[in-house]
Amino acid sequence: NAGVTQTPKFQVLKTGQSMTLQCAQDMNHEYMSWYRQDPGMGLRLIHYSVGAGITDQGEVPNGYNVSRSTTEDFPLRLLSAAPSQTSVYFCASRRQVQGGEQFFGPGTRLTVL
Amino acid sequence: AQKVTQAQTEISVVEKEDVTLDCVYETRDTTYYLFWYKQPPSGELVFLIRRNSFDEQNEISGRYSWNFQKSTSSFNFTITASQVVDSAVYFCALSEAGYGGATNKLIFGTGTLLAVQP
């Protein structure tokens, strides 16, 4: 099993550009989520999904869109990138059970100029 | 609302010293889960332990031990005889059971950077 995979590993954007961060998991997990990690702020939840076709907002959803058309994939879209979105982004998945362990992808380092 | 506080931003110790990382949490749920993750300099997040709110037994795994005290809402992590390879950022996290467990989000503390000097 590949676990949780993320692409790309690094990305540089100019302000106003759009892009999609890809996330896929092969563990048949129902629950998937996106976090951003900023210095001194830990990991903050952006969006999450409890299954195909179901998404909801986390702590910091503004500026990001998500969709979940399949169990395996959970892409994160930046429609108009801003310097404040410079961060490291982590995708995670877990089984939809109470207290289930989350498995994290390797992260995507995004810089917005 | 759920909240996790890791008051220690950075800790520096010399190899072989014992070190305790503090974690204090807030929740209104009676059923919840606490986690510790390690993030080494390479950047990945490594799961260390999960504890549910009904199990207050301390846990020991090699040089690692965890002390869970509901009375003080704390879930502290101790590394005994620290090693350079323990240098990392350590995150404490909380997941409430929620309504049916369907949307039990994992909320993280801000992390503690542990530097172990040789």
C-alpha cells in the first residue's frame, strides 16, 4: 500500500494564480482531511470529508475549495492564490470510527509570491 | 469547543537527560481521544500513541511514556534518556467523539520543538 500520497511536493505560485493540490489514499478510508502547517500555529484543519460527495469546513476554510467524487481522492483547490496561503499542506485519511488513527501524506510546500 | 495547549514552544536538553512535554486539553465531551505525533526534521508526521478518555492507565513504550490525568486535563509525554534522534517537533492532538463519531475532527496543539544536543 502506498498509504496517503500528495502531489506536488513543492510548488511556487504567483499571487492570483490557481492550482490544485492532489491527495490520494489506497486504504479505503472514508474520512479525509486537509491541514495547513504554519510556524508557531501547529496544524490547522482546512476542510474535511466523511465520504464521497460529502465535505465540510474546518477551522480555516477561506480561500480553499474541495470536492470528493471518489473515496480515494480529495483534491484541494486554491482559486486565487494569496501570499497568506504560503504554507505546508498535509492531507490525511482514516477509517470513519471514533478515535481512528489518522495517516498523513508527506506534505506539499507551497510558496505564493 | 475543543482546544489543545502546548505551552512549551521549545525545549533543549543534553543527550541522556529525561524530558517531559506538556499537553493540556479542553473538551466538553465525555468521550474523546488524545494523540501524540512526532514530526522529525524530514517533515513527515509520525503517529506515536492514541488514548481514549476512559483509559487513564499510563503507557510505556521503550523510552517513551505517557501520563494521562483527567483531573488536570493533561496528557504529558516523557522521553527517558533522550537521544539526538528524538529531536523533532511533537504535537499533541484531540478528537472528540462527537455526534455518532461522524465528524470527529482532529485538532492539534501548536507543537513543542525538542532539540537534543549531543
